[in-house]
Amino acid sequence: MRRKALHYVKLGDGKVKCTLCPRGCVLAPGQTGSCRARRNINGELYTLVYGSLTAANVDPIEKKPLFHFWPGSTIFSISTFGCNLHCIFCQNFELSQVGEEEAIVKDMDPERVVKLAKRYGCKSIAFTYNEPVISHEFNLDVMKIAKKEGIYTVYVTNGYITSEALEEILPYLDAANVDLKCIDSEFYRKLCGIPDNTPIFEATKTMKEKGVHVEVTNLLIPGYNDREDQIRRLARWVVENLGPETPIHFSRFYPHYKMTETPPTPVTTIEKAREIAVNEGAYYVYVGNVPGHKGENTYCPSCGFTLVKRYGFEILEWKIKDGKCPNCGRKIEIVGEYVRTRYLTFLFF
């Protein structure tokens, strides 16, 4: 559905500049933004994705991935189409790299999203699968209702958002997993189609400073962002700017989209990345896309005791007692209580 956008300026001659993300698309009447979700209609900027959902699923929260935010709970996950990045390795390109003409959507109002989340016992709502920044207006309306109903909200995001737009959602945003793809801007220029990653890192830092629970994912792609110096600098940035308690998820790449000839990430690379981050002072570092690996578990940063055993998105054992390590008594940085929910994922459409 179409609604007038919240963040844009008029430039004259019918042109507008979108100010939702740092890309700052300048659009003449009839033109659509790079994200494919915003269009200049008669000199006004409109969102094309208000309530136009491409998916509505119930997921385990660990799938986001969020390991330290209401672990074991379920989360109502919704998405639309489009993205303000154009990553050639995108794992959800069927949703993120299509526009209004190609996308298959079902319209849903904000009230119904929250009602469904409550009906199916979800503690939170995730804006995920494609980039949530581009559905800002709809997300904001959902978040305001969710806050009143005691439902948490989560962004699974690339972090490419202006400070003005971010400030608007911060009062309602409870948690985020930010995909920090590489510490080097050159990676973003070559593989993602934006000139600079500075706004992403600044937005991530702002989220943490404003009290949002933040976890970070770094998808390691062989030959592009898997050098030890890149991993070390990224881990150091997280520790110094977000805090050592911020979970880092190093995820294994599999050939996808326009990078089908790039081989999967060796598991040894993921293991080395975890080791580097721990050595840089990160307390909680996880291995992703390697089901059954011991790096999926949570260990006490002080004594090394195994606190949580996982297989993929499922919690197998939970040994944290009253928020502390039962072996040494150290406080473990996790938001919320462990919710013993049977593993499930099911789709609405």
C-alpha cells in the first residue's frame, strides 16, 4: 500500500530528496528510489510498502540471530520487499532485490500484526528478511502499538539509516541484530553498492548508547572480508564502541545470488574469527551457519563454564541460575528470562 513518506525534502521542479537513509536518492516525478520502495508521485515522496507483507512467520528468536534477548522465546517475523543495499551475496534476494511489480504481497494493518503476535504467544515482533529501514512508516506504527501491548520489537538490519530516522524509532525499538559486513568501506563499495560504511557503524553505536539491546553479525566471505586483520579490527571496534558484552555472530557464507562461484567459508576460518574476537576481549562470540558446532554455545567469560548448549536455533541445555554462572557466580549479560518454548517455525503465507 502507498502512504506519504515521513523523511524527504522538496527540491523544486517537482523533485524530492529522500532522507530516510544516507543514500539520499534525488527523484524526479515518477522515479523510484534505489531501494525500490519509495517513489516520487506528483512531487511528493511515497512509500510503496506500507503494510505490504511478503512474509509473516513465527520463528525462534535465535534465528534472527539473537542469543541474549529473551532466549527460547518465539518472535513474529514480518517483511516486505526492497533494500537500500544491493549486496551481490544476499541470502534473501528474492525479497530484497525485487520491486513492486515482482513482489507477491498481502496487505496487513499494524493492529493485525500485533494481534497475531499476541495470539501465537510471541514475546516480540521482528522486522526482518528484507531491510526494515525502508518500511519505516509501517514499522513505526506497528512499534507504537506493540509498546502499548507489552510486545518487544526487533530490527534485523544493515544499519544504513539517517540519524533523524533512527531517532524516531529508538523510543520503541528494544533489540537489533546489525549486520556489520566488513570494517572496510571498500567492501561495501564493491559488493553492496554504497560508498561508505561510516553511517552504519555510527547508527549501531547510537542504538547501543540509547539502550537498545544490540547483537552483531559478520558474514565471512572467502577472499573478501575474512583476513585476520579485518576480523581483528571489527572485533576491536565492537568491544571499544558497543562494549565487550555485545554478542558477535560470525556466520558462514554459502554460494548465493550473484556469488555462486565463491566457495563456502571454511569452518576453520569461522573458528579462527571466534578466537580472534575472544582475544580482543569480546565476552560472547558465536559461530553461525554451522549447526552442531560448539561455537553455538554460551560460555562464561570468567571461568569458561558451558552455560547454554544449542543446536542451530534450539536450546538443548540451560544452566544459568538467577542470571549468573552457577560455577563462579559471574553475572551473565542476557536480557529477559529463558522461555522454554518448543522449537518451531511456521508460515502464514
